[in-house]
Amino acid sequence: MPFPEILQYGFMQRALLAGVMIGTIAPVIGIFLVLRRLSLIADTLAHVTLAGVAVGLLLGMAPVTGALLAALLGAIGIERLRSSGRLFGEAALAIFLSGGLAVAVVVISLGSGFTVDLFSYLFGAITAVGPRDLWLILTLGLVVLGAVAVLYKELFAITFDEEGARVQGIPVDGLNLLLTALVAVTVVVAMRVAGILLTSALIVIPAATALRLARSFRSALWGAVICSLLAVLGGITASFYLDIAAGGAIVLCAILLFAAASLLPRPRT
Amino acid sequence: MRTSAISPRVSTAVKPPPVAELESVSFSYGAEQVLDQVSLRVERGDFLGVIGPNGAGKTTLLRILLGLLRSLGHVRLFGVDIVAFRDWQRIGYVPQKAVAFESAFPASVFEVVISGRARRAGLGRRFDTHDREAAQRALETVGLLPYRDRLIGRLSGGQQQRVFIARALANSPELLVLDEPTVGVDVDAQEQFYSLLHRLNREFGTTLILVSHDIGVVAQEVTQLACLNRTLVFHGSPQEAMRSGALAQMYRAESWVVAHRH
């Protein structure tokens, strides 16, 4: 049996592999963020990452390096500002979000000629994922999945009842910082596929869909991953055959699934 | 090194240190002093009710005891200064139901109960058969085994409260601390709840500290009463509290707060 056309090209194979990895880690992280009312953190870090990409392009280093540095520094900064208690969580996020965007815009105006490059990071360029990009995506993705697998019960405990977890003696502050760092890595990994502007959608929407239908925490996690993979594969396929932007198509698929789930009755048990 | 740091489970010959000990504990939020020189001992097997009007510092006292707030003075748990205390699995905490979680949280009853053993199981380890059996037993104790796979948000307020007790019990704690546990729980469920606490106290020998503003009910249920109103107004048995007039004074303080508010 011949391969379907979509699988005959190396760039599409890489796009699908990258998509599957991102489609797996984004909703896993998303479940924890949505339940902790920190959905905005993903968007914030995406904008901070944009600043990193711009600086990276300006200095001539790999954009991913700049992105990863910026995202991790942003994660630490946000967590510091949030846990100091001097600002409400949302206000700290808003400062970093607009600050990241501001730095990006200023740096872009300083340099010239990399506007097109930056555009691909804004809206995603999944078909431009090279072999080296793919390895980076797979490696970072496995780091995120491994961390969540190893610390699953602790992450559940702090998500369900942070104070209760603290009383138990679970290192809540360290885990909060780690979770934010994992969000940062996820954003960096996802930006090649969905684009920085749509990355938070991939983190938040499948999680929100699964939360409507879940009967346990574990089933919420698996449900989110399934919703997300359906959206990623559907979006990439649609983009290939209809010649539309992959990032946007993926997010629209995710929203369609969310709408469909909203029509289903909630579980009663 | 403190001699009292020796585990009482090992040395039965020596009288075990008090489960919890506060010595001249004071605490202020900014300029507002919430606790003033409070000293209190909780002995093994006590069922202590901490009562007082709103704003008396009850919740602050509890948060200090759980290591969530640092205060002036000394706090010792099982004879160990709280700064050095690491044995948190010996203490179970049942939070106010209303603030503990979101009713739409997608967690089954069993997932919530076994999460009480997260620390004991160890960082980075998975729950094993032992953990699952302990969670199962805890659910049995509170009478909710048939509900183990239900979403916690679908349970009644009284049942949810018992899930939180089971989460604390999954660790077999020696001390159970409860913060306003019956807020938003109907009267029948309250009765069931207190009979469960009595069983824990008498059959399992669990030391209990219960914080409540519900003076009347608590005074009936506990063996020791601490009346708090910024300072420790009274500490002793409920009968003595009645005789000394401390209880009446608490009632007046409470009704004053209520009258003042309306």
C-alpha cells in the first residue's frame, strides 16, 4: 500500500513528529495551569519568549537559545514576583507579558532584515522544522514529560490544595518554580509549530475541553492529550491538503473540539 | 540536640513530650496584634477545642502550629522546635472545606485521599500497594469506600469533609488539626462528623485540635477547651470553663461581634 501523500515528504514527517510531541506536552502542562488559574502564564511566557527570539536574531545566535534563556529567566522572575506577595498573581503576569512584547518590538526596530524570520516564530512554521529542530523538540519534550511523570503525585497535591501540600511538608515553592520552568520549556518547544501567539491556545484549550468531561484527574490528563493530538493531527492534515496556515488550523480544530465537548452532558458521577 | 527529639514511639519508658506546645506566642499583622503571649500545651490523646469570636486569632494560631506562619515565642511539635521539625507526616490537617478546593476540580475521591500520602511515599516515587491500602483503609474509616471513584465535587458538603479527614488519616497521623470543619455542613452530617472524631480520639488515640467559632457545639464535644481572644482567656475542661464563667464571656464576645456587625 502506498504512503498517503502527506507522509511522502521529509518535512511533513518532521512536522507530524514535532506536532505529536508538542500536542502531548502542551495539554499535560495545561491541565495544571488551568486548574491553578494560571492560564495566563503560558501567554505571558510566550511573549517573553518572543523578546528572546528577537534578541537572539539581533545577536546572531540561534533563536531557540535566546527563546529558552528568555523563557526560563521570565519564569523565575514571574515566580519571584508572584510569591513575594507584593502583587496579585495576574498583575505580575501582565507586567511580564507587556514587558516581553515591548522588548521584542524595540529590538525589532533596532535591527532590520529579520522581520520575515520573526514572522515565522509569531505564527508558527511547522513545515520549516529541520532535523536539528526536531531533535531539540523531542529532547525538550521528553524532559517535560519525564518531570511530570516523576513528580506526578506532588504536582497533583499542590494543584488540588497548595496549603494542604505545604502542611504535609511537600516543597511547594520549589515545585511551583519547576512547574513555571516547565511551562517555559513547553512554550519554547511549541512556538515552532503553533507560533508564539497561538502557543498558549494549545496549552489551555485541550485542557479546558478535557476538564469538562473528566471523571478523575488521570482521565483529565489523558483526555487533554487525546483532544490535543486530534487537533494537532487534524490541523496539520488540513494545512497540507487545503494549503492553509498550520498553527491557525490546529487552534481552530482545538476550539471545534471544545465546542463539541460543551454540547455533551457533564459526567454525573 | 534536644533529648526530647527521641521518638516517643521508640522510648516508652520516658514520658513522651506534649504533642504540641506553645510558649509565649505572639503574632501581629503589621501594627495589629492578633495573638498576645499565648502559652498552651496539648497532651497525647487530648481532644482540644479552640474557640473564640471572629478575629480572635484562632486561624492564625492554627497556621503557626502548622508551620505556615512564623511567630514570636516558641512552638514545639512532639518536643521538637518547629524551626527544626521535619516529621510533618505525623500531623494531619483538615482545611476549611469551603476554601480547600474548587468544586469542578476533576479528582476522584480516591485520588484526593491518596494524595495525603504524597510526602510519605517520597519525592519522585510512585504510590505503591502500601499507599493504596492505607488510602483504602482511611476511606473505610470515614465510611466512604463505596464513593471511591466518584468525582469529589459531586459529593455533599458533609461527605467532602469526610474525604478531607480520610486524606489526613491516610498518613495515620498522631495529631489531627481541623480548621472550622463543619462550616457549610448540615446538622445531621455534623453529628456523624463528631462521632467520627470521637472514634478517632478514643479508639485510635489520635490527638485532635479543632478550631471553631461554634462555641456551643464544640464545648459539648471536646475534652479540653482553649478560649482565645487575642490572649488565652481560659484553658481547661469544658466543665471548668462553664464554672469559671469563661464560656459565658466567650458567648458575650461573640454576640458583641455579631451585634456590632449588623
